[in-house]
Amino acid sequence: MTVTFESLGVPANIVKALAAEGKTEAFEIQAATLADTLAGGDVLGRGKTGSGKTLAFSIPVVARLAQAKADGRIRRTSGAPTGLILAPTRELATQIAAALNPLAQTADLVVTTVFGGVKQGRQVEAFRRGVDIVVACPGRLEDLMGQGIVRLDKVQITVLDEADHMADLGFLPGVTRIMKATPADGQRLLFSATLDNGVDVLARKFLHSPTLHSVDEASSPVPAMTHHVFEVAPDRKNDLVAELASGSGRRILFTRTKHQARKWAKKLTSDGIPAVDLHGNLSQPQRDRNLSAFADGSVRVLVATDVAARGVHVDGIELVVHVDPPAEHKAYLHRSGRTARAGSSGDVVTVCLPEQRRDVAQLLRKAKISVSPQPADARSAAVDELVGERAPRVKPQPVQPAQAGSRPSQSRPARGGGRGSAGRSGSGRGTSGASRTGGQRSAEGAESRRGGDARGGSARGGNTRGTAHRGTSARGGSARGTGSRGGSARGGAPRSGASRSGTARNA
């Protein structure tokens, strides 16, 4: 039975904005929850990835804040948002904001995002001007709260999205502190694929007599998703993966490690199949650029680690390839959920080496997926049928040589665990966007890393990336150079040499 947004009581301005994007009929999770959320009740919504949860909470957030604003019960105040949406990763926060903005604009509500991995200046300025709705990752939000830049005592409605993933990443202590900072009588909405790992405790603690809406089992596969297991000899795996990537539609290739994601994106591009990578070692501008290229069709292939298993919400992904089978079944389901979203169909391929046969069988059994492995290589008929129309090969663009006298970037990944000391005051420990609050380290990507934006102090780290400030070294390994502001670099084999900027560079 077709259920329209209008029939569910969604305000006319929001219905119009949704219709402009071709969204006129509510998905199951939206139809199940909107009556309660629009009425102001607390709701616990459980639905698998790709079921439409983002709109299920975005609509009531905008509708209820718009009504409160019209009634004069709230007003935009510097540093005090009235709507809060918490998300586990910056990719997800960015995409929630993208879905939320068209609705918020109809009610003159201002939306901003808050996450680590970028300098906080723009976020601080947004709060200074005044924000109605903030979509935030827990770590950076706690940082800003601790600095007195943002307070949550005016929040009318709070949403926890992908609560189970926040639990997996160790965010629940921070989420608990954030929730305690919001008014106890505010409306709370919690959406999650599962209710384990402490999510149920969170719901009992902060939701008041919530209505539970569960549209499917936590582990239920998407009916429109077809699963395949291709068993391939080790020496033929690379050719098979390249063939799977060669189709004309969008596809995501998942790897276990950041190194493999980089390697595959580079290899495919050099072979005429433009690809971008997505993993925890990328800066936020790099992530945004790569995701944008994938979303707008500039490239058709995204090679990602599990950082993208819940953070990528792009329509029209026809194929997901598990280049490396994931470690556990929940990761398999979330990776696979990038395709067959919101009623569309899609295919999922697991590339399996003979020695992985037993582990893959166990993985699929736990995920409640019934599929028989089949021998395959790049020339198999099953592969040819699945890939379909091949995209034209694209000649790789030549790399432009660096200009004479240009200086290397200060934000390149480090190669070692050296230590640089410099700067004007004390020592700092950088986390490249991952923050420590109350002794807890928060990783706003699914893969956290150390080192980074250590201001006026020392940056320590293994595989680090960051910006060095006033004689600060942010790269590990052997150091060279001395700073002009009293900074020195040590660690590994030191080399002397003047540095105009005071930046200690470690090889």
C-alpha cells in the first residue's frame, strides 16, 4: 500500500521540498515512525542500512523546530543550537546534512556540521553567527563544549543515528556525556540497525517511554540484493577484481586495509578505470573530494575500507565487491548495504581464495545469506553476465611535476615514530581530528590515527598526518631541520639545517 508524506501529517512546505527531489512515497521506516515523531514522542527505530532512516528523523526535526520557531518558543542564539543529530563518522554527518538542508531551508533553519579532521575555525564561526541544527560527531562536539563555544541547554530534539556503530567505535561514554548536557524533557529519537553493545542501555537511560518501531530483523538481508561468492586462484584474483570494476555503473570495492585501498585505486586508474579511495588516512578535504567525484559520476569506482561501510549514502550503486572478506558478519551486511538501497536492486560479490572458503561459509551463515561458491576468473561467463556493459577505458592523466622551488606539503603521512619538539608553549599531542576528552580517545573516522594538529607543542605519533605549527614537527621518523622560533627536532638520525618556517621535517 502506498503511503504519502502528506497523509502522514508532514507539513506542506516539507512535502513540497521532498517532491522536488522525487520523494513522494514514504518508505517503511518512515511510515512507521513519522506519526509518533511528529507528535513529539520519543522513538526507538530499528531498521537495516539503506531503509530510509535519515529522512525518518530529518523530517520531524525540521517540522518540530519550525513550529516552535513560529510559535516564538525558540530563537536562533549564538552557540546554542535547538536541534542535535549525533552520527558516528564524518562521512555520515556530511551526508545527513546534505539530506537535511533542503528541508531546513524551507523553514529558514540553519544547519552546520561538526567533526574532527579539519580545523575548527569555520565550525566556531558558524556557532558564533548562530545555528539551529547541528549534525555532529561526538569527539569534536565535546571539544567545542569544553572550550565553551557551544552549549546544549537549548536543545529541543536530539537524534542518535547509527547508535550501534557509535557503540562499536567506543563513543558511548562521550554520547552519554553529551546527552546529559541536553534538557531532560527534550524529545529524543534513536535509530539503529541493532540494539546490542550497550545501545539498549542508552535507550533506557535517555528515552522516555519510547515507542519501538522495528521494520526488520537486525541481520535480515535486503530482498532485492543478490549475493555471489567467486572462488578464485590467488594468481588470478587481481584480474578478476579488475574485471568486476570495469562495468559502466557505480561500484564499491571493499578492502581490509588502507594500503590495499590506495593500491587498488591507483592500479585501476592506471589501467583506464578511474577510481578513488576512501580510508582513515585521508584528510577531510581529500575525503570530500573523492566522495564528491564518486557521487557526481566523475569516477565510477570507490575503493574503501570499512570507514565507508556506513558512511557512504550514494544512490545507484549497482555492485559491491568484497575484495577481502570482512572479519565478521555485521561488517558484511553493512558493506553490502551500500547497494540495493531504498527499494533498488543490486549485487554483492565476495572474492574468496580457496584457503578462505571455510571462513567465508561461516561468515555468510551468521549473516543468514544462502549462496553457493562458484569457481570463477576474469573470463568466466558468470562474471561477464554480472559486469554487463563495460565502460570505455580512460587514459590516465599525467602527473604534473612539482614547480621549482616549491615546498613539500606539511601534511604528508609520517613513516616512523619519531618525536619533534618545538613551539612556544608546553607540549601538545595531536590526533588529526580524533580528540581526547576525559581521557577517552575518539576516532571520528572508522579508523582513528595519531598525530596531527599539535599547536605550539610536540606532536608524537606512529602513522601520523598533521600540520606543523611554529616550529612543531608533526611527522614521525628521523627528523631534520631546526626551527626559527626556538624549536628543535630530534628522533632518528638528526640532520642540521636552517628552516625558515620553523617546521621540523622528519623523513
